[in-house]
Amino acid sequence: MSHDFEVAIVGGGHNALVAACYLAKAGKKVVVLEKNQEFGGATKSVYAFEGVGAKLSRYSYLVALFPDQIKQDLDLKFETLSRTVSSYTPSGNTGILINRSFDAESRESITAFASNIEESDAWERFYKRIGVFAEVLAPTMLEPLKDETEVKALIGEELWDEFVVQPLEVTLSKYFKNDLVKGIVLTDGLIGTFTSATERLSNICFLYHLIGNGTGEWRVPKGGMGKLVEALLQRATSLGVEMRVGTEVLGVNTSKDGVTIKLNTGEELSAKVLLSGAAPKVLERIAGINAPTLRDGSQVKMNMVLKRLPNLKSGVDPRRAFAGTFHIDESYEQLEKAYHQAKSGVIPDVIPSEMYCHTLTDPSILSESMQEAGNHTLTLFALHTPASLFDKDHDLVKVEVTKRILAGLNRYLVEPIEELLLNDAAGQPCIEVKTPQELEAEIDLPRGNIFHSDLMWPWRTRGEQGKWGVETTHDRIFIAGAGAVRGGGVSGIAGHNAAMAALERLAKSN
């Protein structure tokens, strides 16, 4: 049987583009089918406000998991920038400042807030431990899946017990006594995941946020997240990948020889192998391959453009406070209370959230006139706001959730953030809010889940997970998106691994 292509890829997000580049580099004839009018999915950058020269990373903000190896393999012209500050967490009229490199200032900040040096010592000891875990685990992410026993042997039993066997709550309580310090650490176990520190899912989420490139450092994409898409598109085009936008896959029929793909254009394509960069729920709809159950996405995303940075009641320089991650109402008790309130179907009284200012690290996303005027962007990510909260009276709930999020931020500011919002060309304030339902409608995240499905341990826990963690029940269809094992985050890892699995399958059929 002759085929139009050796590989067809559904979706044009960053994982799909990574896969396309690897496959084309290996000499395969590849087509990428994107239903929207532009590529990028959650990693595109946009001018979100009319007449405002700020190109925002609208959905995805920072980069940690994208391996340097992929950049090198594909010769991508994409740069990320280090932030000088890791985080600032206000509390009343004081707070905790942690620099990217844990230094004397960071130690003194924790010590002063907690009124003892033990909490600073615990912080340093804890992150050295997780650093060992990350250094060992990160290189395995682009290799065939290892069995759980293999990874345990690499990590060592003591670290394995601390970060895999024990609920994260137990490990955090072992190291930290201060409620706010404990909460700062816990946030990495909750981002985008509707769970509690007492549930193992928080352990999995925590690992994904701390293992990137063996260092766990979260970096700012220079020029915005869209620069990653541009670099991938440029490379894919140079390698001869056929790129189609406005092309939706309506159905996929499989046979022992390959797949036939029905398109919204009325055309049918055939390929030896199909990769899906879309969520497993989308693949279920078009190909009948059952998707796993998944939890609601659990975040509200907010983008703002400001006249200037706000001043803080604590007196800390806002250029430092907002340069890293700015934690809002994220003590351990606040995080757990918000989770349990949301789980019971109630909007949390206090909604934990975190934000950062892209333009402090990379002003290039602003026009020259905006830079000169001292304008800045703020991006905010609210936790424990699951899709279920918005199912009834979506618009009314969105208004109330927005009100509570901004009230949480304003408690720490000298002036309300609303007074500092820049106006767009129509005179409207530059603020946009995206609920889980809106994320699903705009970029096909099922129930707003940014990971496409529940995160899984980045090793083989079940025999049926396959060699690369991208396999499905059909041997010519592979998952190349965030729903793969090791797929979470802006990583490109799923794209790489799906490409490796596809090349192996093609070698068998040729």
C-alpha cells in the first residue's frame, strides 16, 4: 500500500513540532495538521490587548523541563534567561525573599521570618536532597522508560522513601515547622493539579517541577514563549515538513498497513504512522482509542499590563519582589483549606495564587515606547479553582473568583492593582482572565487540564505502558503530547519520545 506520508501529526503545539523535526531529520516524509490558523497551542505569544505593544506568553509562562539536549539535537535558535530572584512571599507587612542561588540574603530572610536558623538549614538541606534526585532522574526522560525498580536503585532507598513513597505532607513536615515556609515548598506539588499534600499526585507534580535539566531552574523564554514556536517552525520547514493550518482531523481509520485520516477540507490522507499532539480525549474522539479518566484542570490564568509596578506594604523593592515567583496566600494551611473548600464545591474564601513579571527579566516583549514609559506585564496563576466550580453560572463564578484573587493580591499592595492597569486602545483596562472552561475552548485542554491527563510517575509502573510511554492500543498510533508518560509541562519530551517510538515502528514496517 502506498501512503501520502510516512508520518502524520495531529496538532501543532510544541511537542508535535519537536516530533516533526526529529522525524524529518531522520529523513521521513511528515505532515503536521493544525486545526487553528496558527501553530503553537499553549506556547504561542499574542498581542492580547488592542493597541498595546506587549506580546504576552498567554497560556504558558516559564520553561524548566525543556531539555538542552533537544535544543542541541535540533539546533534550535531559542534562548531562556535566568531570574535573579526565585521567589518572594509576602505575609502581613513582611515576607520571605529567596534568591535563585540560595545565598546569605536568602538564609537571613527565612531566619528572620521564622525567628530561628533551623528553618533556613532545613531549606538548604531539603533542596540539596531534591537536587540529587533531579540530577539522577533528568537524563532518563529522553531514554526508554525505566522500570520502577531500576529508578529506585538509581535514586537510593532513602530518597525514594522521602519523595515517592511518603505523601509529600509527611516529608515536608519532617523538614519544616513554619507554616509559610512549608507552603512555599508545597506549591510546586500543586501547580495545575487539583490535589492535596496528603495525596501522592502532589509528589508526582512536585517532581515534574523540580527535575528540569537536572537543576529544576525555571527560566524566562527570551522574546516570549512564541519564540520557541518560531524556532521549531523554522527548523521543521527547513527539514521539509509539510505544515497545514486550518486543517482539523475529523476521524482516523486504522488498518494493519497504516492509518487513513479524514479532514475538515473533505480530503483524506494516508500515513504509515500517526502521532497525536492533542489531548488523549481528542484522540479518543477521532480514533476511538480510550482516554484515561482525568481530574479537572484547576487553575485560573490572568494576564495584565501595568502602568508601573505596584509598591508593597512590606517595603521590599517591587523590582525584586516580582522578578521571581510572587506567592499570594500560599501558606500550607491556606493551600489545604482552599483545596478542601473547592473539593466540596465552594469557591475558596482565600484563593492561593502566584505571579511574576516577565518584563523585569526580558523587556524585549514590550515596545520601545512602553519600556521607556516604565510599563510592565504581570502573569498570574491561581490554584484550587477546578473546572467544576464554573460548571454552573460560569460567568458569575468567574467574576467572583476574579474579585477574590485580586483582593488577595491587594492585601499586600500599597495601592490596588486595578489603579495601575494600563488601558487599551478602546479605553478598557488591560486584564484578561481565563477559566478552565475557556482554556478548553481555546486550546483544547480537556476540562482545562494543562497536563492533558493526570500526571504519571516518569517511569514504568505498569507493564502495558510500553517502551517509550507514548504507546496506545494501536501499534501505529502514538501520543506525542502532554498526555504521554513524561509529557507534563513545556518540555518537548513527549514529542521526542513519540518520534523515537515512531522511527522504531517504521523500521519494522519497511
